[in-house]
Amino acid sequence: MTKTVFTIDAMHCGACTGRVERALSAEPGVTEARANLMARTATVEFEAPATPASLMEALEKAGYPASGGEALLDVEGMTCASCAGRVERALTALPGVSAASVNLATQSAQVSYVEGSVTPEDLAKAVTEAGYPARPRDRAAPPEPAAARQAEEARRLRRHFLTALALTLPVFALAMGSHLVPGVHHLIATTIGERTSWWIQFVLTALVLAFPGRLFLTIGIPALLRGAPEMNSLVAMGSLAAFLYSALVTIAPGLVPESARGVYFEAAATIVTLILLGRWLEARAKGRAGEAISRLIGLQPKTARVQTETGIEERAIADLTPGDILLLAPGERVALDGVIVEGAGHVDESMLTGEPVPVSKAEGDPITGGTVNGESALSYRVTATGGDTVLARIIAMVEEAQGAKLPVQALVDKVTRVFVPVVMALSLTTFLIWLAAGMGFTHAFVAAIAVMIIACPCAMGLATPVSILVGTGRGAELGLLFRRGDALQRLSEVSIVGFDKTGTLTQGAPALTDLHPLAELSEDEILALAAGAESRSEHPLARAILGAAEARGIAHAPVKRVKALSGKGLRAQVEAGKLWIGNAGAMAEAGADIAPFRAQAEALAAKGRTPVWMALEDRVVALMALSDPIKPEARAAVAALHRAGVEVAMVTGDTRATAQAVADELGIDRVEAEVLPEGKRDAVETLRKSGAVAFVGDGINDAPALAAADVGLAIGTGTDVAIEAAEVVLMRGDPTGVAQALGLSRAVMRNIKQNLFWAFAYNVALIPVAMGILVPFGGPGLSPMLAAGAMAFSSVFVVTNALRLRRAGG
């Protein structure tokens, strides 16, 4: 399965995204296609026989061509046609590459690719890995991010709007001046004359349509001819109808009955000008909506100082590789992920976690690109570059979430799919009804145009994606990463939040509190055996035993063949035989009888401590107890969820007594204790009987539960497996982020519902008004100019409303 992203600048409304998705989904081999109106992208998952080239051709046929890029690579080592063939195959195998042509004589490769899928650097890397060192001939930066494209679009639309405004104002003054200022009509009649006024309006309106308004015609008319009209088609038809009819009256008035000889140049020009104004304001607002991603992208410095054998060099970030030693001055931003090799100090990681308190760092500690160094000079070794860095992965997560479709969007897609054809039918119906009612051609014509203009479905298409864009961006600023956009909707609907205990509600760094020999072994001998076995384990409880042995200066006993027992503990081979360490389940597997000591273990568990047994062969030799301190924020997190009306549960592998002690202290409502990893999935299913469930965890053993829950939330300080299984990542180790994420998701869904209500209510209310339903009752109709203004306002309203989410969740 291959995944690629196309940049499509021709998408302008919800109907467009639906057509793009249908065009791509119709191609054999395509398993999923998602169009994102805000980012102007389409994400496609496909397999053979589909190829990037065939998908681009499908988009071209549908009238939504993908934006493509060209790269020229210098390639070394090619000596024959076979070499050229290998280079071409290496390039065309990359998702997003539509064509590759190798020139053996010039030792170069010309590549056509889809912007957003790959970069020239990715192309060069693929060829190099194929055995032919390559580099882009032009060291230009990768394609601009969506926010930068949005800013450029806003500048372009501003130019178009100002040009249209300058041309439209004289037309408006000539046509409407007599309605606004008494005597203007007489002034025109006695100076230039009405016919000359019409000719001036004709020329100026033609310029409006031919230049700033051309974008509506070049997109809308071809779409109409393909039988797939969209919002630009409505604008094009409305403005052209008004212009062509007026032009006919101006050029050949004898062809039109005298009673119908009126011109509507001001309607055609004003429609284009007002909609361009709306588009410009919308683009500006959408640019602000994507500011969070822009800020993230801007966090990485362009260059860094590298320590080399010959001294210190300043290099571009793109030229750095893992293993390079970088120098970090006080107050400087970290260039790439790495590990500190010299120095100690504090680093501001607020961009990563949202936590304002700087984090202490010393030699051996990891450091993340984009964070800010404190007052100490540091040196660090690069461990990740390019798309492998934490910052790059965060940006990719957020962008992917922003391109997702929420289930609520399905209704919008169904409506917009048929909306434009229905509106065109309503427009024609309006014309025929008023004509049949004897109101005359002029009245019927104006009403039909008003219907066509008022009903552009821009606001409906923007209602959901713009809220997702702002909401997920705000989440990134707060350290809440929604890896999938639809998690926003599902999280807002949960009624139960289940927590893993260790590392989530507790510090995840337990300490050994009790050690009771139960056989002939001494405490030091027990610790030596336990430390030897636990040194091979990654379980948080292992660190407590290792820490206790280190504190006493006890050397680890030699062990071999260590094996983790899922949800129970571990088994190892020592000189005295098989060593078993873990819970009662591990002892049962060892065949060791713990019954004589069960009361002792229960007394420890009642204090909130975790009993850990040790057995040699089938004999119990020790009972230890570990305690994991509760995180200071855990109580506040549970209380915040209760205030939000959510039930809180805890699912853990600990004994019931230990788990209940923690639950009682935190005020947790339900406890599922002594649960094995595979049982956590079942526990989540049990909780789901009471409502939608979100599960919060951080360890490998939490992955099944995270995947099974309606929404999985991973603590960002946890394992990569847990983070990959989750749909929301809390970059801080603070469980209060769960309540923050819940609040943000609910705010986003409220915002989406407000937007959808406005978009639908606007059309439901104003289409009948434009059709003239109030006229028989003495009410007003709706002129095309007012319709254009209202349509533009509706889109700006939706985007502006979504921008309020930039303050949500604080």
C-alpha cells in the first residue's frame, strides 16, 4: 500500500472536495481518498494498478489538476543504459513521482513529482541509496507549507479585489447614483447621455470579468461543461448572464422589447468584486487558522555550528547528518534532535510539552530540535535529521489530523454533492415562475441571478475543516497532538475515561519499600539475584529493584536466558536453578505455593504497595513491596474530568487492594484490577457497555487497550508503541492534559455545529427570499449585489467563528 499527497489549488468548496474524492476513488487500486479544502490537498492510499501518474491524470480529467514540481538531479557513477534504468526505477518507485528521465550523457535526472509528497532531497536520497550518489542541482527549499501558500493566495486575491474595486466603482456610480443622490440621473442624461453611460459600464465590466474575475470563468465554465458544476460555476453563470444580457441591450437594443431594455452591468461587476472581497478575507483568516503549524515549522533554525576536526563550521541544517557534534550557545534554539555530550543546564521545552518550566539537562540526556537552550553552553550529538526529528513528526501528525474528515462531515458531503445542480434548477424555476406570473423578463431575470449567487456552498464546505484546522493547531500549542482528526469528534462524545495506573496516574518510578526473606537467603542475596534478572527488563518496577541494589552497593548476580512473562513478571536462569520474579500469576506458573504468606502480601497491598514475589524453582524465597508515588496532578485531573461530567476508571495489572488504595485516594469511580495486557482490551470492552470510552496509557502493555478504546490517549513520555497505538498524544506526562483534550474536542465540535447551523440556515432562509417568496406579501426581494455580499459574508463568518478556537483549552 502506498500513500501520497496531491496539492490541488482548484478546490474552492465542499462540492469540489467531493468530486476530487470520487475521481480518485474511481481509479482501480485506490483504497482511500481524502480531500482537504483548507490545505488544498488530497491524500490517497493506493496499490497497483494505480500509480501517481494515473491519479494525476484522473484529477486532470476531473478538472482539478494536481500542482506538480520539477527537480533536476546531478547523478554520479552512471556508466551505461542499465545504470540509467536503475536510477529511473528508484525514482519512479517513490510515492508522488509521476515521471523520471535520466540523461546518461549529462549525468543528470529530470524528475516530475507531486508537491507535498516528496522533496528534491528525498529524490536525491533514493538515488544515492540505489548506489548512485546524487544531489539536487538547485538547492531550493522544499515546496512551501500550506500556510505560506495561503498567504500568497491572500496577496493575489487582494490584488484582484483592488483591481475589481477600482473598475467597479465608476460602474456602480453611473448605474446606482440616481438612486442614492437625487439629480445624478438628470446630470448623466444632459452630459454624456444614457447610451454613453451604458457603453462606459460595458467596457469597465468587461475588464472586471476578463481580468480579476477571470478565475471564476476559467474554473467555473469548464466545470459546467463537464457536467460537474461547482461554486465558481454559479458565480460565472450569474455574472455572465447579467453581463451578456446588458451587452445585448447596449449593442443591439432593437433585439430586446422596449419594456425590457435595462442594463445590469453593476450587478455583474459588483458580484465579482464582493465575492473577491470575501475570498480575500477568507484567505487571510485561513492563513491565521494555520498559524500554529507555521510557528512549528519556523522553530527549526536554518543553520547550526558544527564541531569538526579542523574547527567550528557553520552548516545548513539540510547538510547535517546523525553523529555530527553541534555547539549550542546560551539562549540559542536547538537545531536537531540529539544527546548532550558536554555541559549541563536548563532547556525550555514549552514548544514540545506546553510546560513553561525549563527542564534540567546533563550529559547523556536527550535534547529536542526546536527547544530553546537556557544560560549554559552545551554540545550535543545529532541523533535524528529531516523527517525523523520529533518536531517533524509533530508537524506531520498535526497536518495529517487537519486533513481528516469527521463523521459529521458526511452529511455536508451528501448535501454539497447535489447542492449546485439543485440551485441551478431553483434558479431556472424562479425565472419561469415570475415570467409566468406576468412580472416581466427583467424581474424574473434578476431574481434568477440572485438565487444563483446567494446559494454558493462555500460556507458549508468550510464549516468543518476550518474548525479542525484551528482546533488541532491550538492543541499542538498546548502539547495535545491529535494524530487523527476524527478523534476530535469521538473524544467529545466519551462518557468514561479509563486510566492505566503506572506512569500515567503515578510517577512510573517506583521505589522498593519492603523486603522480606521467606527462606534461607539474605536480603543482599535476594537483591543480587533480583537485580541481575531485572537488569534485562524494561518494566518500570525493575528500576526500583535496581535502584535499591545500587544504593546498597550490591553487585548483580550472573543470570541468563531472561524471559518476560506478559502481565506476570519474568523468568531467568541462575546458578541455583530457575528464578521467578513477579506477581501471583508468575508464582502459579512456577508452581510455588504463596498461600502461607498471602496475608502478609495483602497487608502490603492495603497500603497501596505492590507485592512482588521471588521463587527459586518451585520455592517462594522472598516477598518484596514496591510503591509508585502518585503524580501531584493526578487528583486535579480526575476532579476536572468529574466536573466535565465524565466517569473515571482505572485499568491496571496491579492487585485489587493496591489499585483500590490508589483509586480511593484519587476519587476514581471504577477499578479493573489484576488485568493482563490482553485482558485490558476486554476491560475496555466492559467499560464500553456504559458508554463511549477513552483510554489513557503509556506502556507497551497499554497498546491493545489504546487501540480498542473509542479514543486512545498516550502520555508522550511513554513508549513509541503506545504513542503509535493512540490517536491523541499528550506531550506532557501530566494527566490533566486529558481534561484539556476533552475540553478542546468539545469546543471544536460546538464550533463545527455553530458553523454548520449558520451555513445551512443561511441558505434555507435566503434562497426563498432570493426567489421572491416575500414579494407577494409586500416584502422585499434580493438583488444580485446584496446576494453576492451575503454569500461572501457567510464564508467570512464561518472562518472567523472558527478562529475563536485559538483561545480554547487554555
